[in-house]
Amino acid sequence: MRRIIVMIFGCLALAAMSLPARADSDAVDRYYRLQATGLVTLTPDGATHTGDIVGSEAVVNAVGEVVDRIPFRANAADRPLGQTIAHMPCVQDTKGRDGFTAYLPPVVYSIDRKNEKGSFSFNFYSQDNARQNQFRQPTVQMISCAAGGVDAGNGSRITVSGPGMAFNDAQTPHILGHNWQEGKTPKDYSISLSFQVPVDGVTVTGGIQQNPANYLKGSVVPPYDYGDMAQFHNNAVNAWWEEGCRPHCRRWNGSADYQGSVGEGLWEFPQAYKNDALSRGFKIAGYLEHFCANPFGC
């Protein structure tokens, strides 16, 4: 039976209640930003290993100044696939040629808070002997596909939601390409990215379903101040849904529906460096910014 690694974003480590905007104004003056990062390492036999996710929920004002910070840590837990998500948002089009590996189980960070619920899924694939580099040496290529988002209720309104990932090297660029959706949010959509090989390259497709609202964006830098992930911009892919009112939202802005995004990245290394790359691993994050629109608190 396939199994899936799940990170639970527990609400016990965060504030018990989100405060509303000031009673004398409809302007939102407090945003809550999740800033927590995990590390996924891979093994030569095709397994994923995930440590704790560590960081904080930052409370910021309308100009982005941090006014409070709540430490955050979540532990990993194994659960059968059927108990976590109904379907896999990232799929490959074929079993691939010789040397293709899909790393299992996929990694999911699950957000299960009082007013915000959702998950972000991260899938990893590699292709040995993909092609030759400028030194006529064989290379290994790796694709990561990330998809997911968050739903809100009880007066909570989402302004940012989406996944981020980066190869764990802040100095040397290894990324060959990336893909994410941009522009007005469609109801249903998917993106694809393929290994850059001469023949028989596997294509990985990620998809998501959400209510059309505002904008989808992507970048090598995070959607908000996020020191850990920002350091890896040379090897990063970040994709997110964003409320158009940011950073000057009113209490009726934001979304109470499910919102998220899909992003894919392609990295390349010398074949001889493969085991080192697998053990160095990938940084992963789930971006979530929200505010409380309920004048009585959320």
C-alpha cells in the first residue's frame, strides 16, 4: 500500500484566536503569515525522508512590519494515502525510460487549523544519464512538482496561498527551468514540465481546482518576507494565489474559498554528484497569509 508523508500544521503552536481589524476602521491592519520550512532528502533507492517543519507565524501590520512572532514546529507522521488526500495533484505521463525514478511517498504538508484547512503536496522525480554537459559528461536531472492550497472559514480571509520549493544550495545555480501559472485565476488548470533529454523524456503534470478570483503568480523569491526561502532564489520555484488588494485590504477583501497554485522546477547535476544532491535535498514551504474579517474575532 502506498503511503504518504504528512506534516500537520497544528493550531496549538499558533495564536488561539486571530484578532480582527480595528473596530474603527474597515482597513486590515493585521496579517498572519506562516513562515515555516522543511527539508526533504531523497535516497538512491527512491525513498523520501522529511524532518520537522520549523519556523513561525509572523503577525505584521499594513506596511509589513512584524509586530509579533509565534514559534512554530510540526512533526512528521505516516498515514495511508486514502486518509490524507483524495487524489494526487502531480502525475507522470509514463513509467519512463531506464534510469527514471519517482520518489515515494510524496510529501504533504497538511494545514488543519481552526479556521484554515488545506494541504501542499510535493513530488520528486529523477532521470539518470539525461544528456551530456559541456564537458561531455553525463548528467542527472530532477523534477519537483508542488501543488495545493488552503480554504478559510469563520471570518478568516486568505490573501496568499501556494507552495514553494528550492534545491538546498544557496550558492550554485542548478535549475534548468520552471513553470507556474500567471494571471487571472481559471477555475481548473494544469501545468507541465519535461526532462530535457534527447528521446523518451517523462512529462510531469500538476493540476488544481479552485474558484476563480484575483491572480496567480510565481517567482524565484517568496510572495512575502521569508528569510529562509529567499536565500535559495538561485534554485527556487514559488507559485501562489494572491488577493489583488494586498497590501491595503479591507475587511470584505480576501477569499473564504479554496485558493492555491501549482509550480514545477527542473534541476540538473553531474551524474557523479547524484547521491550528494539527493542527500542535500530540497527546502519546501507552504505559503499562507490571512486576516480576520470578523469584528468579533476569528
